[in-house]
Amino acid sequence: MRMSLAQRVLLTWLFTLLFLIMLVLKLDEKANWSWFLIFIPVWIFDTILLVMLIVKMAGRCKSGYDPRNGLQNLKKKIWYLLAMFLKLAFCLALCAKLEQFPQMKLAFVFVPLWALLLGAMGHLGWTVFHDRRD
């Protein structure tokens, strides 16, 4: 399941374009779709990325895997997996809020995004510090 760079870029543009078209139709009130339906291209793209990440992580389990620099690589892939799930939680909370759940506070919608940003800053800081020591 190896994709070239051109295929990945084309896939990203395709799903982004589809999402933006659906978003514009919803915001212009031309389509009376649920917000969960609008975000389907985002979730399909995220699912493809998750499958590719899990396949790469599972590749570590096969015989003949060279474990050099394995711990650093595994930490990076676990961070990617956690980031994908936090993004998914944010999108789900945003859709729930947009579906007119007035009891849901906007601050709670952004908790997964803030956790993702804090984790990214921590991960980036650790990486910069770790690279500086080498």
C-alpha cells in the first residue's frame, strides 16, 4: 500500500475540494444536509491515513525488521495516531455543536484541539531538545 507523492497530493486535494464544495452548499443554504454528512470527506481521508499508519506500525511486527532507530520512530508514529484521534474528537464535537446542541459549550468543543496543540508543542520542543543533544 505504497502511494507516490503525486497520488497523495491528488487525494488530499480531491477530498479537500469535495469538503469545501459541500461546506459552501450548506452555508449558502442550498443543501439541507446534516453537519455530520458535510464532514464525511474529512473522515474518509482521515480513515485512509489511519489505515496507512496502522499498516506501517504493523510492519514492525514482521520478521526481519531492523530495529535500529526503532524507538524514536515508534514514538513518532504513536504521536501521529494520537493526533489523528484528537482531530477526530474535535470534528465530532464541532459537528455536534453545529447541529444545534445549545447545551454544549464551545469551550468543550475545542478541548481536543487544545490538547492536540499542547501535545504538538511538547512533541516539537522534545524533538528540538533531543536533536540538539545529539
